[in-house]
Amino acid sequence: MHFTRMDQGSDEDFQILKHVHEQTLTELPDRLMAMVNDLSADQAYNLNRRGHSIQAATRALRDGASEELIVVALFHDVGEALGPMNHGEIAASILRPFISDDHYKLLKYHGLFQTYFYARHLGLDPNARDQFKNESWYHMTVDFCAKYDEISFDPSYPNEPISTFAPMVHRVMNKPWLPPNKAV
């Protein structure tokens, strides 16, 4: 690339950038799997965040959930180390090009929905999620939190190995590159 400003770039320059983006997208599934593995350092609970994420995905798999929801379950907490207060938004933003709008919203807001189970211990409103009651993704998010997220801190639960999920991750994320979606 020869430009110092994007408005001076040539078609050739932007083909190089396109190739770089395509390579990044090719590597993204494995990078996200590595991010899940990196969650093993979180020892605040009786099951580290890696085990929690795999357990949530295992429960979704055994429940017969769609591959897309299983992948969402696996990656729902990958943003914890970067933004604990908005980790759902981080995960949702990364997966946005590959998942449905309802799964995007589930990821984005699952943290708020999860407070239903512990808000009373912190003086928070357990029903804060009710502001979204009329949204198409509301019940799906309630179910996700109740069936996969809030119960997945059990160190004795027999998780699938993370390798079980790799083919699903690659299938869900194997979409052609598109320009970023408009802001939601």
C-alpha cells in the first residue's frame, strides 16, 4: 500500500486491504476459540469462565439448540476480560456479521437479563429486563439465561471437549465478507 490517506488509495491498495480482512475473517473462528481457552485464568467462581462457557454450549448442544445458538453460548462471555460491564456488547459486535438479529440482541443484553438471578443481592432491579418484554428476542434471552447461562457453574457437570464445537463455529462463521452492518 502506498497511500498515507485513505482518500488517496488506489484500487490495488484496497484489494490488499480486502485480502487482509478476508484473512482475518478466516482466522477469526480459531482466535475466538483461543479467547475461550484464555478464560481459564478467571478463578473467581468454583468453575472458571472457560469451563462456564463450554458448559453453557454443552447444555445448549444437549438441549438440541441450533448451531448458531450453541456458538452464541460458547462465546457469550469472551468479552469479560475486556469489558465486564458490557461484555455482551463486545461478543455481540464480534459475532454480528454471522448471527441473526435475535441472537445478536440476546448476546448484547444477556448480562442485563442474567441480573434477574442475583439482582436482589446487590440492590438492583431483578426485573430490569422487562423493558424488552415486547421484543422478538425477549423470551429467547430469558430461556438462554435460565437454561444455559445461570446454571453453568457446576464443576461436576460433564462438559463436551471444546473441540466438539470447532466445526460448528467454523460453519456459523463461514460467510462471505460483507461491509459492516448499520449501527443497531
